[in-house]
Amino acid sequence: MDLSIIIVSWNVRECLKDCLSRIFLSQTDFFLEVFVVDNNSADETAAMVRADFPQVKLIANSENRGFAKANNQAFRESIGRYALLLNPDTLSNEKTFNNLINWLDDNQQASISGCLLLDEDNKILKHVRKFPTLFDQLVIILKAPHIFPAVLNNYLRKDFNYSVAQKVDSVRGGFMAIRRETLSKIIGEERLKKGELLDERYFLWFEEVDLCRSAHAVGLEVWYTPDTSCVDLVGASFSQLPRLNTQKYFRASMLKYFKKWHPAWQVFILRLAWPMGFFLAWFLDKLGMKSKKNT
């Protein structure tokens, strides 16, 4: 098996149907397997997958287990040389997976990789990020980009050239390819034996950044490539959640990430900042200034 595609879904039946249809219409010289892990959707997602895509390996959870645990459920059963974490609101083209595998085979230095992502208007979705720092996360918590948009330019890699393949800090978890043969070095033999690709301390957010950080920590490389592409509609599941809920998930994961990778005093400062962050999120909602991003 060459590629194991893992999709986690939650109440996005129609998006997922389009996503799977595109996958099975793609042209590839390689062997693919496709997993869908449904986190207890209320929109008959699991029934749709069973009826319309019997070739998909479906795992239907009786509860919402979050992003990391759900991906790990499928990863334990997967056998591909590469695992691809793919969001259900993505639309591949006929060459997406063929080009991806060819690029990975030709670029052995890439333990983790992402690709060129386009929005529904065919414009580049700027998803490459630097690793989080105390400064940029404080800026996000305090909603400063609403007033000073350029304050996050460095963190968001506004100067990044998406036409050139290059080594990066991290790539978007909505399309993240992982080379299985290097995983024991990235996450350790014990976690690999348990099938814990992603750190299950995270429910939502920061899982992919954590995995990329783990790769960098042991001297392995994360790459972006424009040699393959995919449309990302962004936030189909996320948009269903009230903003306060998303802020709580974001806060919990941010603090766990900083506790794992940064000094304790930075975690302390972030904890102090979050009450103001919750107030500002509420205030922006009252003003009607909603955003798909946690800024």
C-alpha cells in the first residue's frame, strides 16, 4: 500500500461526499486506501459513507473524540508507506495523489510535507507558519490583528513563496503527508507501537504543529511542495461551533503546546492573558466581527 488517506468528519456529510468522490475519480499509478473516522455526526454521515462508498474503511465513533484521537484510530489500521491527513472539506484533482506520491518518492529528505492549497476562488491559501512564540500567541489572544493586521506577518509567513518547494517549520494539518519509515524517530517506538501518530493530549488545534515540532527536534525535515495541489474550503466543521467554544478548545491546546515545548513562565503569562482574550472574543461577537481564524 502506497498511501493511506485518513479523513476525520463531524457533521459535514455533503462536503465529505464531494471529497470522497474526488478521491475515487483521481488517476493514480499507486495503491490507495481511504479511512473515514466519523466523530458521532448527527447528519447521517456514517450512513452516507456506508451506502455510497463501500470501499472506504469507516470507523463510526459513538462520541466526538477530537482530531488527534480520531486520526490515531485510523492510523492504527493503516498500512501505507505514507499517511495523509486530509480534511473532509478538501477537493482533490485527478493528479493530486499521483503527484504527491511521486514527489515524496523523489524527496526522501521530507518526513512531513504539505502542498499548494487553493481556496474556492482558486487563490492561494497561505497556510505555512513559523512555530508559535509567546509574542505571536499573545497577539492572537488579545485580538490585535483586528486593529493591526501586519503584526502577525512574520508568524504567518506573508513573504513565503508558494511557487517554490522548500523546508518549513510546519504545514497545515488539513493536508499533511507523513513518511511512515521516519515515524519511530519522530514520535518514538513506544508511541508508534500504540499507533499514536498525533499527541492525544490535544482535542483540537496544535496537533500538527506539535508533530512538525517533534520532527524538527530530532533533526528531520518538514517540506512544502507546489508539485501537487488541492482545494481547501476551510472550516466546514469549525464554522458550526460557537466562537466561545472554539476559543476554549484553542486555549486548551495552546497551553498544552507551550507546556510541552516552552518554559513554564511563558505558560503562566498565556494563562494570565486568556481572561482578557475571552472578553475580547465576546466583544467582537457583539460587534459582528466574526472570523474563521482565531485572531
